[in-house]
Amino acid sequence: MEIKRWLESVGSSIDSMDADKFVRFLTDDCIFRFGNQPEVYGKAKTKNYVAGFFEMIGGSKHKVVDFWTRDNTIVWQGEVEYTRLDGKKVSVNFVNIFKMNDDLIKDYLIYIDNTPLFT
């Protein structure tokens, strides 16, 4: 697996705002955590959570700044440009940590401060 291209595919699935497309990257028993929100358990609940988030934004565009791998873990340093519902664009830095199970994400942990998105 070519990691940068794979990360770009993950980002594109989010940017498409298609929850079904996004969860194709996850194991059925995944753990998903967005910022300081409680963890979500399982692909179906993650799909619902992400679909709800998509309703709160006008769009997004993810960028790979850098990445690291170690054993079954991928760390993605990135930048996301959100389009708010009022049309304003805001950029936010993030770090995602993926614990992998083969080619699927078992743990999807997002470290981000989305305050600019909602203020």
C-alpha cells in the first residue's frame, strides 16, 4: 500500500461528504474519536456520527502535510479547509492516528481543535 495515496483517498472520502464511502476504510468493530468527543464504537455508529457531522458543514478539503508509520500504526499530519454553512472558509491543522488491521482502520483517533469552524 502506498501510504500517501491511501491517505489522500481517506481524505477524499471525507471531502465527498458520503458517509458510506468513508466507512469503507474502517473495520466493523472500529473505534472512532473526533477531537475531545466521546468514542464511537462500530462501523454503523461511526457512519451515523460522521453523517451528522457532514450536515453541520458546507464542505471540506483535506491535505496530507506529512505521515509516519510504525508497526500497525499510521500517523497523518494534515490540514483541512472547512467550508462553513455560512460559506466562510477556515483552515485547521490536525493529526490522525490510525491503528490498522490489515488495510482497514481499527482505531481512528482525530486530534483537532475545531473551534474556528463553529465560532
